[in-house]
Amino acid sequence: MMHPVLFINNSIIPGSVVVKFFSKMVAITGPGTALQELLSGIIMALILVYAALFEITHYSDKESFAFAVIGMCVTWGVIDGVLAYYSWMVNARHQHRVLTNVDNIDRETRLNEIKDSFSGTTLDLLSEKSEMEICNTILDSEIESDEELKADDNAVLKSTIGFMFFGSIGIIPVLLPLLFYDDLLEALDTSCTLAAITLFAVGYIMGPYLGLNRFLLGIVFAGISAIISVIAVFTGG
């Protein structure tokens, strides 16, 4: 079977290598988080695009605009990654205290603490009875060793790389036209179109994963992202 290839500096990179790389990044970040960061990166870049098109902000040349977009997206990717890591660390430390019961809390309170920690996860889709059965099982289970806890900590730390990666690649469809147009405004018009196509493609690809219609989700991703970007421009986003 033939694989697509990428030509970079007269060298050939098999498309399968690119796919494996992206798959690995999604694996360490998580599909939902990867999607969130990708959309955030595109939306943040679009905010600067629309701000320039509506003449709310002004740039002397393409380079200054590109630096502004790259700086904002990369910075927020780093911030998101750092916040996610410390949020996990704080929650994990608290849950470890709950599971080991170092504070001598009654069992019912500990069960509710564990249940609350799963808010927004698959556990919410289960019945109340099933939720409590799982929480009871967790409460009576053996705690990880210090080595295993450290391995978990390292895994979460690695996932912050994914935050920065997916938040940063969202700027590609916005910056790509700058390479082919001399006029900044003309390049920005094309950036809007290319970003919309990219967002539609993301929705189209994610449709089966979410069990939703491909075309509808693509349209929703493209439309809502554009609306959010425009609103953010006029609300100081």
C-alpha cells in the first residue's frame, strides 16, 4: 500500500510517519484535550485576523502580524499546559488524602469526594447505584506505590507538551497565506477561508468519534468558531 509523502528540503518523509507522530501526540494529550487546544489555537489566531480586517488593530507588515499570532498562541498553549498540570497535581494530592483517609473522614463523605472527582467523566453516564458501587470499589482498592504515582506525574507532565503542540499548530492555516500574498489584507481574507475549511475538516473527521453527522459537525465547528472570534474582537477578547 502506498503512503502519502511530504517533501521537506528535498527529503521525503513518509505520510505514515506523520500519522504516527500525530497519533502519539493525541495519545499523550487525550482526544478531547487535543481537539480543545486545536480549536483554541485557531480561534485565537482568527481573533487577530478579524481585528486586523475590521481595522481595530494595525500591523505595519506581514512579519509583525505573524509574530503577534505566534506569540499569542504559543504563550496560551504553554499557560494551558502549566495550568492543566498543576490542576491535576492539586486534585491528585487531595484524592490521595481521601483514599488513604489521613484526615479520619467518615466513609460517606469520602465516597462523595470520590464521586465529585469524576464529574464530567464517563461516570456521569451511569446510574446512581452504579456510580456508588464503583466509588465503593475505588475506596476499598489498593493505592499505587510511590514509584507508580511518580510515573503518573511524569505522564501528565508529558501531556503538557501536547497542549503546546496542538495550540500552536492551529496557527498554520492562518499564517500559511502570508507566504503567498504580498498584501496583508488579501492574505488575511484567505486566512479566514482556509481556517474555515480547516475547522470544517476537523469537525468532519471528529464526527464518527462523537457519533454525530460529519457534515453537520464540520459546519458547526466552522460557524461557531467564526462567530466566537468576531464577538471576541468587539468585546476585547
